[in-house]
Amino acid sequence: MDSTQWTAVPVVFTTLEQLMEHGADAAVWRRLGRKDEQTLPDALDNPDGDALYRRQYARAEAEDERRRAAEREAQRPVCKRCGQKFTDQRWEETTAHRTAWNAGDVSVCGTCHADEVAREEAAAEAARLQAAAPPEPEDDGQEPGKPRRSLFRRRT
């Protein structure tokens, strides 16, 4: 419903004594929500009605937004390793269908995930370097040219 369609229904009242003493056209009328006695046309007038409605609506919207933000924060995941709450970006990565496949462990925050990725990359790099390096000759402290002695040798 549009705000221009709202109609204020004023509630005005007075006492019989005031009406008899001052008359109906005097400032003897009170309107609910106002402090002073007014004349009947002033009491029935609603000059601040639209402004009042907009202020009340803005307050209600702000309260709803605050409540929605609090509910969202209550649902925000917490990292199982460090206990920090997920950032909006990490939360999106772990829940969006298009990025969840690349998110890794969805129970850890972005920092712990980055640390895990760095460890995995370092381990992969070390394995690659080890595989690329030529095998080192085994040096058992023996002089070249001498027969090798073993623990299980044949006695002659």
C-alpha cells in the first residue's frame, strides 16, 4: 500500500464543562498523541501525518535491517582450526555452487585455507625437485677399488 493511500483517523475529545464554558470553537479539544488543547480544525488537521509516517517507516526498516544483520551473523560459520568467523568472501566461496568445488576444506576460514594451500604447494614443489634431482651415489666410507664388505659375507 502506497504511503499516499494512508489516511489518519484522529481521535479528539473534550469535556462538557469546557464546551459549555468556552464553546465548541475554542481551544478545548484534545487529540490523542498531542500535548495541548486545540481548536477543532487544528485538532482534526494532520499537517505532519506524512512526515510522521515516513519517520516511523524508516525506524521500522532500520530495525528490520538490524535484526536481519544479527540473524545473518548468528549463522556465520566459524573456522574449526582457529575459531575465527568466516569473512563474507570465504563464506560465499564455501556455499556458492560455482566456487564450492575449488574452496577446499569448507570448514576452515580463508587464512587457514591459504596456509593449507601453501603447505600443499610447498610439498608438491619439494617432491618435484626431489624427483628431478639425480640420485646421489651411496657413499659407505669405502675406498674405491676395494671389494665391498658386507655383514653377510661368505667365509673361505
